[in-house]
Amino acid sequence: MADEHWYVLKVRSGFEQLVAQRLRRLHLEVIIPDQNSILYCRFNLANRRSVTSLPGVIDILGAAEPIPLDSVSLKLTKRFF
């Protein structure tokens, strides 16, 4: 759990609920914001293939390497949901 961080996932429009459901089946934490095509998910980046291979997941947002959200950003996001 120490290696798990929150990441922003880009998903196909309209697939937010389906992807979130499948991520939860993998026992991952998921937040669905009001923005379309975006999910927040907490996972170990070493397991990224299990996340990005799900139907509807386009990519993990970030530069060349995915960038985890810091705890301050996540707390601010959780306030709105």
C-alpha cells in the first residue's frame, strides 16, 4: 500500500461508470469527478498494465511517465465529491 498513489485516468466518454466498476473489482479505490472522461484511481504504478488494459481506459495522465497526485490535491478534490 505504501507504493500506491493516486493517478488521473483518461477514459472514453460515457465509460466512466463502467471503468470505475471494473477498477473496484480489482480492489482499487476510485473517485468519479463531475468532469467527463476523467477518473481518479489509487494503485501501484508497477501494476499499470492491469489498469490501462481495461476497456474504456485511454491512458494515465502525465508527462512521459504518469505523475501521482499529491495528498493536498486529492483532499481538495474529495471536498467537492
